[in-house]
Amino acid sequence: MSYQSTFQRWNGTESYIADDGLIAAVNVAVALQRPLLVKGEPGTGKTLLAHAIADGLGLPLHTWHVKSTTRAQDGCWVYDAVARLQDSRFGDRDVRDVSQYIKLGPLGEAFSSEKRAVLLIDEIDKADIEFPNDLLHELDAMRFVITETGEEISAKHRPVVIISSNAEKELPDAFLRRCVFHYINFPNEDRLTQICRVHHPDVDDKLLAAALRRFMALRSVKHLRKKPTTSELVDWISGLRLAGIDPEKLSAALPFAGVLLKDESDAAKAKKAGAMESDDDSDDSDGNKGGSGTGWRGWR
Ligand SMILES: Nc1ncnc2c1ncn2[C@@H]1O[C@H](COP(=O)(O)OP(=O)(O)OP(=O)(O)O)[C@@H](O)[C@H]1O
Ligand SMILES: [Mg+2]
């Protein structure tokens, strides 16, 4: 008997650039029906991955944005006790029926979806250290009971669970044991080019090459507090295009540096390392001094 199972394979999408390692990790997680835990620097496409998987597999997506105050139960259901109290005092509703004050959270929605769904648990490391442990049971059993009503919600189809983390906190071993893990490496120049082309299909080749050169030089500056990310590069290229920046002049100046660098000490380090012109070095097209450079003076 063949051990190979048939399951719907994900092969990336036109708008999401995935390498072979990531595609394999997604498919093994789907085949094993295990959550896929993705880590990586900010802006490496962790959140977008869940959207791309839902797109590629043609499944609905439910997103659970985790915050520092999020509890595991919030993803299952929320009981609006305040609305019930208000109705009992001022409203004309029959408040004995508690179920009207229960709202399913994203996990509950994904479990009760008629169609198999993708569930993104985004930025799991933002929550309390107990949060992943509290989720273990629901993710294993694929069911939970709403305490207020006694109703059991069990998954009609096991959702494809994608969990993102920026590694702000370590996750418990028991939780890791149940996941497939993939680290999204920061893209190399070729992959960055592909990603930029997805977002700017008709960008001028020279502008793209010049922008990437400047971006890579900035990222290689040592000890930056916050390196510029892929999404900032995509935004920066939008700015360069909107302002009609001449690619030739990008070698002499770094317009809209604030789209890439978000810390004054990083700008100072970049200047010291020669990855960014000091304010006195760059001229604009009219010969004006002052770091404005290649014709974006009109954008002041
Ligand atoms: N592989 C990719 N294919 C296409 N676009 C990408 C890819 N990776 C990153 N991007 C671009 O970068 C942006 C940021 O991606 P996303 O928000 O998914 O990153 P993230 O890893 O979740 O970041 P954060 O940790 O800050 O939440 C996307 O909106 C997209 O423009
Ligand atoms: Mg994200």
C-alpha cells in the first residue's frame, strides 16, 4: 500500500513569492494536519503567507490578531455580559437566552465553517506566556465547550492553522512539539527583486536595480536598531516612482530615507558607514545643497 496520501497541495501564488523550503513546510503541515509555526524578521511575509495559502487553496481565511491582553478563550467565544446586563435593565429582550450574547471568535468561526478554513493566529508571541499552553487542548481536540451555554463547538473540518511569531518570547516545548516549524529567511537580492516586481509589475529595471543596491547597502550597515524591511522597500519604490526619481541619481542620494530608516541613530550609523549621504553631500537637480537630491525638492 502506498503511504502517499492525496491532499490539496499549495504551490505559492502569483502575488506571493515562496521558496521551495516554505512550500514544502506548508504542504507537510497541511498533510499532517498540524499547525505551521512561521518565524522571521518583520516584513518577511508571515502574515501575508496565510492569505496566500487561503488564496491558493481556495479556502476562507479567519484571522486572529493576538494582543498582549488576548486570552485563549477569546479566540473560541466571547460572552457579552455587559450587553446582557444593559438589556435586562433597559431593554425589552428576553435575556434568559444567553446564547444571543455569545459571539464566536476566529477559532470558533474556523471550527464551525461549513468549508475547511485557514486560521491565522497572528503574532502569538505578543500574548502572555500561558496563552500557547491554553490553546493546546483546543488545537489538539479541535473542539471546545461554551461554558455559559454548554454548547460544544467541534470542527466540521480541521482548519489549516498558520501561527506567526516575531520571536519576542520563547514558546513552550509542549506547544512546539505539536507544530511544524519554518523560519522565513530574509530574502536575497533575487527574491527581493521578484517580490518588488509582484508589487510593481511595470517598474523601470534601472530604478529597481538602483533602489535594491541602496537598500542592500543600508541593510548591511552594522548594528542598526531597526533594519529596513521588505514592506518598507516596496513602499520606498512607490515613493520613488510617484516622485519620478531618476535612477541615475540614486547613487548620489537617498530620497525619502525616512521610509526606510525609522531611528535617528540608524541614520547616523548609515552615514558613518557610507550607506547614506550626509546632508551636505547631496545636491538636487537644481544644484541646491541639503540632502534633497534628485528632483524631489517639490515634495517638501
Ligand atoms: N514573499 C512575499 N511575496 C510578496 N510580497 C511580500 C513577500 N514578503 C513580504 N512581502 C511584502 O511585505 C509586506 C509585509 O508582509 P507581512 O505583513 O506578511 O510581513 P510579516 O512578516 O507579517 O511582518 P511583521 O512581523 O511586521 O508582522 C507585504 O504586504 C508585502 O508587500
Ligand atoms: Mg505580520
